[in-house]
Amino acid sequence: MAIVPSIPDEQAPAAAAAASPGARRPRRERSSVWPYLFLSPFLAVFAVFGLIPVVQSLVLSFHVTSGPSAMEFVGLANFAFLLEDPDFHTAVINTIVFTAASLLIQIPLGLALAVLLNEPSLRFRNLFRFAFFVPHLVGAAFAAVLFTQVLAPRFGLMNRALGAIGLPDDTRWLQNADLVMPAVILVATWLGTGFNMIYFLAALQSVDRSLYEAATVDGAGSFARFRNVTLPGIRPVLIFVIVITTIFSFRVFELPWLLNGGMPGPDNSGLFIITYLYQNGFILGDLGYASAIGWVLTIGVVALALVQIRISRTTAEGAS
């Protein structure tokens, strides 16, 4: 018969604590602080340069300001004035037109280039990929300066090309209110198409090649293979590209601003939402009204992105 050693009464609580499952819990609680310590530099930087400015802009949107120090609380008056502001209406319309053009031109063109440059039999395809993508690397500021010369009256490259085929060579692209928007869309297409193409190329390379072979055996043509194999295979990337193109288009600023020489263009034809925000906040000094414009833009873009994602998911579910 085994003899179990007895534990003195004064040591019983300590022995029971040592034998309990939660005996080392305080040590684990101390170790759980380390992740937060490692994250603390990022959290501090985000709070100073991200969270605090966002909260401050929300506070400013309920004030009329004349510089950073003079503030007067007006409640929702800034948002109410937005509904009646004709310049803001013009900026919204111009931004929507530009966004629609970006979606209808850049995405199909980027997808077409990706499909073409994904063909293994195409010679120099890596060179073509680089050539179409490199405009995105130069940035909007450089592109605006470059196309200011390309679109110059009479001596610009665009007018020279038009004159070479017998068309008028004195078109004033950036001085004509009807041509400012097409000029901005042209430059944006040159900048953004290659960016979308890279995403589509990555998506196309992940599509199973055996699906194309099976579709070919079943007698599917090129369009049928594209509709039934390519589009379902790249649908997540397509949704992503649509959303980011929408966001980038709504926040366009430096391209039309520099193309028009720091002005909104003739008859406000180059006035966009961010341009109008900049004018009110940093030229007129009304940071409160500029903050209201920014919050309306943010809410609108988020709502539009959620609608796009919802529609895309519903379409995908219906197709499946």
C-alpha cells in the first residue's frame, strides 16, 4: 500500500494554486502586452497623422472658418449650402462624367491589352507590357506638364497629327470649355490603362488553361471562351479594379489642376470635387466648408463602392 505524503496545512493553499490550471495565467497576461508594445509605434503615428485629422475635419465641417484659428459653429449649415451651391454641382457632374469615362474606357482597354499580351505566342510581349505600364510610373504631375505641350495650339503634337491628316491644326484643347474634359480623359487613359492591365495580366495567368482546352473541344469560339472562362476566372480582380478605378477617379486633383494651369478651366469645365475642396480650404481659407465637401465625397465614394461590390456579388451568384 502506497503511502501519500501529507502536506502541512500552511502549505496547502500554495500547493493547490500550483496544481490549478490557471496557475500561470498572470504570466500569460503579462506576455500578452508585447503585441501591443510592438504595434504602439504604428498606432501612435496613425493616431497623430490619421485618426486625429479625421476627427478634426469632422469637427471643422460644422464650423465656418477664416483661417485655422477663427471658427464659428454653424451646425449643418455647410452641408445645407452644398445642396444649393452651383459650383459644387458643377464639380460633382464633372467628376461623375470623368469617373464614368474612366470605367468605360480604361477597364475594357486594360482588359483587352492584358488578353492580347497574355498570349504565349506573342513576340516581345514583355517589352510591350513594360511600354504600356511605364506611363503610370511617371505620375500625374509629369503627365500634365507633358500633355500641356502635346495639346498646345498649332505647334502641339496632337494638332500636328491632326494637320497631317487634313483636319484643323489650331484646336485649343485646354482653352475650349467643350474640349477640356476630353483632354483630361485622354491623359487619364494614357496614365491608368497600363495600371489596370497589370492587374488583369496577373488574374489571367491564374486561370486554369485546361478550361480553355475543354471549351475549345466543346466547340466554343473566342468570344464564348472569354465570356464563360475568362470573365468568371478574373471576376474578383475585375471587381477590385472597378472599385479602385472609381475611388481614384473621384479623388482626381493634380491632373486637371495642372493641365489648366492651376485654374478650374473655362466655365469651370475642369472643376472637380477635390479641386473645389482645395479652392475653398487652401485658397479661400474656409476649412469648415472644405471639410464638409470632403465628408460628402467620402460618404458618397464609400456608398458607391459598396453598391458596386453588392451588384458584382449578386451578378456572380446569379451566374453560378
